Amino acid sequence: MTTTTMRYTYPHTIDNGSGEQITFIRFNDNEKGGMLEIENRVHPGAGPPMHVHHLQDESLTVIEGKIGAQVAGREPTFHGPGETVTFLRGIAHRFWNAGDDMLICKGWARPAYNMEYFLTEIYRSTKANGGKAPSAFDGAYLQSKYKTEFDVIEIPVLVKKVIFPITLLLGKLAGKHRRFAGAPEAVSNRH
């Protein structure tokens, strides 16, 4: 299995316009898909929706603030400075800033594969779309192309199976897919 073909200059910072910022500190390449070292800054109440990384483990250590973390089907847990939360691949989860001050965490994701590209494009589109969600085409394109690696659990199955294909078809007819020329191939979850 190969790592993503995209390479960035580090540190590489992304901002979704709704209170979340991730800095990719460095990418450590290896034959197992590499590891991303990250730092995130999350405003009070902000955080990603319930999602799953099918291939990546993710770990966050709180530097400042208070993190709320939840694995699907379980009660939330809360952690402060020096405490670590690890989300294993294939397990749906979410986290958020559960405090009143900025949440700052350092951590890693491995194997990285297309995580940096996927998040960079989702954050770019979300910010350009007013910080609420990525544009309909971008969300459908990225969620569909990288479905073997990532899934946003909060998007209804009907939307993924019916609305996304229609959105992709109309977007391709309008040429919206061209902005993703050169996007890395998705990594199969069969290894």
C-alpha cells in the first residue's frame, strides 16, 4: 500500500472557519502509510461531527483546555491537560471543546494515507462556504472518493446513496470536479 501522493510544506495549517484549526506539524513517511504529527486548536463548543477513520488510529493529548470525547454508543468522557484520548480505526467518534477557553491538543494519526488531503479539502470548502459545512459538491465528491478511508456518520444513508450521486453527476456536468484534478487515489480498506 502506498501513501498519499500529495506533499505539503510543514507546518501546514488549515482552518474550517467555524472554530477548528489543525496544524500538520510533520509527516513521517514509512512503508505502513506514514504518521502525521498534529496540533489542533478548537474554540469552545466547536469540534468535528461523529465520524470514523476506517484505516487510521488518532490520538490527542490535551495541552490546554478541556476536551469532550465520545465513541458511538457510549457516554461522553472529559479530559484535561496532560490526558490523552485515543480513537482506534473503525470506531465512530467525535470530540469537542468542552470548556470555556481554547482547547489545544497535540497528537498523531497513523497510518496517515490521505488524511491530510481529505481534511485540507474539507476545511477549505467549509471555510469558503461560511464555516457551516463543505459545499454540496465538494462534500459529495470527497465523501464518495474517500469512503474506504473516512465516513461522516451524521450524514444520512439516503443522502449518501441517492443525493450524493445526483450531486456528483450535476457537478461533473458543470465542471466542478476539475478542481480535484491530481487528487490522490483512495486507499482500499483491504490490506
